[in-house]
Amino acid sequence: MIYRILYTVFIVNLFVSYNPTLCKTYKYTREYLINNHLFYLEPPQIAFAQDIKQISYPDKCDLKQLHLVTRHGSRYPDPDSITIYDELEKIFANVSVAKDWYKNPFPMRKNFQLVKRGEIEPYFDGLQSRKRYAKFWDGVRYDPEVVKFQSTRTSRTGASMMAFSEGLFNGKGSLDNCKSQPIFYWNEPFNKDDTLVMFLACRRWNETVATNNKILEEQIYAYGNKTIAPIAKRISEEYNISPPLDPHLVPNIFNYCQFSLTVYNRTDAWCSLLSPKELLLSRYYWDLYSYHQFSYGHPLNERIACRYFTQLVKGVEDYLNGNSSMIADLKNTHGTSIYMILTTLVVFKDKFPLTADLTFEQIKKVKFTEFRLIHWSSTIYFEIYKCSGDNVLIRALLDFKPFLIPGCDSEYCEWNKFKEILGDKIGCDFEMMCALP
């Protein structure tokens, strides 16, 4: 009898150990995932805020110009991700905990397109700009020579630019009962746009940073072996997946979690496979990737946005010298481009490089990552002030929060000091810099 009892206990324990229906899943709230800066989503209380306070000007100064570079709104996944989601669908088709959500809900025809929230986010950015800079915009009627709109040549940035303009000039135009304002926005071919998708226009970057980047490959390989592979092993064993889950799919499970939340408001599907620690470790995989491809991990990235700053400086000085009537230069682009603009300005640089061997405590303290700083529809404003004595100041803000430009004495930086800091990044020879040796 004793042996029979022991045998029964053994069989039950064995069944529990390998029964995927009894495996642990992780439960998250939408607020937890957003407020912990795990994804590109901005907290709705900020993204859709309407109680916006008007800015105050420095003493004896007037705001003369606004330069904006903003990211498009929330979108559907890219084609590569959707293809990987198809692969994950096949792997998890027989995993019982995934029976209600293993199928890929993202159609390939929707890749990169704005979701409904992504149309609303830039509209509210326009509303917030109108309220925050109420004195500046007061009395301004749309004129393409006065307010310039530009986007990259994609549907998501073009549509976001249109939505922003609706928020900005809402009720100020002449179309239908809503008095909508038609605007003109311009763009350039992707491979020639050295201002807003500068990396794609740079041959050197494409052939030495995007590809053949040995440091990036080494760091991703090391991090994959050290950190991602154990997560894949844990998931494979816990859910009885055979053959075992390929580790390269783990960061894509993290992405799947993000887009499930963004598009379908679901936190109970792919998010539930990863623990809170694993979510952050999976995000760091992408942080590591972006750091070495789009930021301080490669020296070329600290110069590659020089055409953007050259255009900004020229736009300011043409206006101040009476050679231009443009008071606002408003551009819509991509997260990677904003990442590069901030890198070229050498701001938000962590005290230590991002590498595969950072401890978990160090990873938690990393500040400058795309996910932590640049959400869907992020905005960078450069405010240009003219003060008494013909003194000119510039202030930079990320999502309406001022940040100090390294080398400046305060957030309101002397214009000549700002140009001195940029140095030869103003008027750079982009073609020479991007030519292969």
C-alpha cells in the first residue's frame, strides 16, 4: 500500500510538472506596462492632456521661432515582425495557455500603418502646441511660407503631419462646418532625405553601421547567450515546447506584447509569458541593438544628423536677418531619426556604454534608450527667443520638458554658444562624410 501511495504521488507530481495548463502566467495591468517605460506608448493622461499651461518667456524676450521634430503616431508592426508572429503562431498552436490568443491578428497589408490611437496622438500634439504656445500662435494664419510642414515619404508620417496640423489650426481654416485648414507638406525620396532619415541617405552608415557592424554583432551574440537563451529555455521547459524555442524569438515576444497592448489593448496574451524581470531584459536586447546601430555605440552617429542642425541654424538666421518669413518649421519623422538627432547633440548620454555584460541593476538605471525617452508621437521643440540688446537664446525640450544642452550654462542657451557647441556639424559635408573610404 505504501509503495502504491508513493507511486501515485510520483505520477501526480510528474503530471503537474509537465502539464502546460498548470504553468504560471504573468498578469499585468495596462498602467504597469506603460508607466514603467517598457513600451513606446505614452501615458494617456499626458498624451491626451488638454489642461496645458501656457509657457512663460524669459525676461525681456519674445519667442520668435519654433522648430519641431516629432515622431509619427502609434502604428501596426513592421513586415519582419508580422512574419515572425506567423512563426510564433505555429509554435504556440499546441500550447494550451495560448489557445485563445496564439493566432497572429496582424495582417501584412496593414504593416507600418497608423492605428486609430496613432491618428489621435499627433492631433493632440497639435492642440497642445496651440495651447502651450498660445501667445506665439495668436493671430497666425496658415501660410506655407510662414508655417512649413515636412515629413518623410511614408504614409504614417504624412498622416501624422496632417493630424498635427488639424490640431494646430483647428477651426482656423475655411473648409466645411469645422473650418478645417488645408496645408501643404513636402518630403523627399527616402534614399535622398539627409535631414529626416539621414541614415538611409548615408552610404557609409548603411555599409559599416547597419551591416558589417562587428561590435553590434558581438554584443548581441553575447547578450543572447548570457541572458536571452536562459529565458527561451525556461519558456520551452515550462510550456513543453519541442523543439525548444529559438532564443531570437524572445525579444520578438516582447515586441508582440507591445503591439498587442497598442492595437488591441491586451495584456493577457504574449505579455503573460514573460516575468517583470524578463520584460526589462528583453527590452534591453532592443536597447542594446539601437544603441550600437543608431546612437553612441558608433562614432558616425554623433555626426550623422548634422544636416538637420545645419538646416535649423540656417532657418533661424535667415529669419533673424530678414531673409525669411518662416516662424515655424514642423517636421514629422521616425523614432530612430530622433534618436540620432539627440545623439548628434550629445545629450542624455549615460555614464557607461551599453554592453552585454551590464548587471540587471545597471540595466534598470540606463536612461538613454528609445523605449525610455522616445514614445510614439514624441516631440522635440527648439524655441528661438530674441531678447533686448539683440541677444538670441535657444531652448530645447523633449515632450515639453526642457533639457540642458551640454556646454550651455542654462536651459536658455546663448545662440552663439549653441553654434559653437555644434562646431563643424553646421555646414557639414554630408556627401564626404558618407562616402566610403
